[in-house]
Amino acid sequence: MPKIVIAGNWKMYKTQSEAKAFFSEFPNHLKDTASQAAITDQQILICVPYTNLALLQTVVPAICPNLNIGAQNVHWAENGAFTGEISAPMLVELGIKYVIIGHSERRQFFGETDETVNKRLKAAQAHGLTPILCVGESKQQRDANETESWIFSQLAADLVEVDQNNLIIAYEPIWAIGTGDTCASSEANRVIGLIRGKLANRDITIQYGGSVKADNIDEIMAQPEIDGVLVGGASLDPAGFARIVNYR
């Protein structure tokens, strides 16, 4: 059975002081902090800016034992002249276990391609990191009835020689990211079911991402194909993200 993974993506938000303030409040909103640590079929993580990684790795374990801190990107090389990038060994040294790869904002604004996504996925896995691969269609592609063909082409290129036993996939319709326009839960369920049907490992965790909020998490997580969520803006609010974690 796929593991339920509730993940936050802080993107380029929160200084170190703001991150510490978040975690001083977040545990207070959980149903039962002690029981959260004992959950075995659910993983909680927040992917934060690089400047917060080392700090939160020292702060979070004592506060939220079941919560992992993840990164938002990783380079395919172990080292080299790649200004502004970060390597898998650097993340591993900090104790990081998860990393987002191929987010639509990386593809749109920073020239990420399926080829570079594939290289990053393989590099992450080679060092024991679990990547969260993001796939999804634009509004133009959806309106042209190209959702399935586009996502299938992404999967075919991104997953070449990638180990599907150490992988999370996030279906993020681009038109629903940060727009407030949430993909209907039934439609998200349908697309995620199609994604699962294209995978060699049917037990991969497949998340939904795109304007996930406290007021729609119950409906989203009631869908049989959805194994978790990748939360953007709503993960910045400790009370709101705790409500998402507490969906059940």
C-alpha cells in the first residue's frame, strides 16, 4: 500500500527567524503531538529554502519527531562549477531525506527540462534521497484536451532508469497552482489513477498539489487514488498546515 505523504513547499518564503516562529506554533495545533510521532503510515515533511535546512534539522526533531525537512531542488553533479546549485552529498550531510524535483516553477522560470529532471532524479536516488517528482499540465494544454498525453510524455522522459521503489510523484496541474482554482477532487483522482496505470510500481505514493487548503483537504484525501498532498501557500501558516496534517 502507498504511504500517505503530506508535504509542504515553502518555496522562497521564511527567513530563519520566521521558520523558528512557525515551528514554535505548529505543534500546538496538532491533534496530539505524541501520537503524531507514532504514525507509521503517514509521513509529514516541509521542503524549505536552503538557508533554513541546517537550522531546522537541529530544531525540528525535538518538536515534531515525525516531521522531515526536505529540499526544493538538487543538482545532478556531486560538485563542480554550478553557481547557485546544491548537490546531493551536501543535502545528505545535513540529514535531508526528501527533495522536490521538476516543480513547474523550476520548469517555467529556470529552464528545467525533462532531461535535467531525469538527471536530478537519478542523482538524488544515487545518494539515498527520496525525490518528489512534479508533473502536470498547463491551462492551454488542458483546454486542448492534452492533459493525458502531456503527463504521459513527462513520465516517459523523466523516469528513464529511475528507481520507482524510491520515488514520490506529485500531480500538480499548473493552472491550479497558486491561483485559487482547485482541480475538482474527482478529476484529480482520475488523472492520478491514469498516472498510476503508467507506472511499473503501482504502490508509489502519488500526491495532489494545487491550491490545497484546510477547507478542501478532507474531500481531496477521501479520493481513493490520492496518497497525500503537496501544499504550497497553505503550508506557510502553522494553524492551516496543521489542519491539513490533521485531516483524519
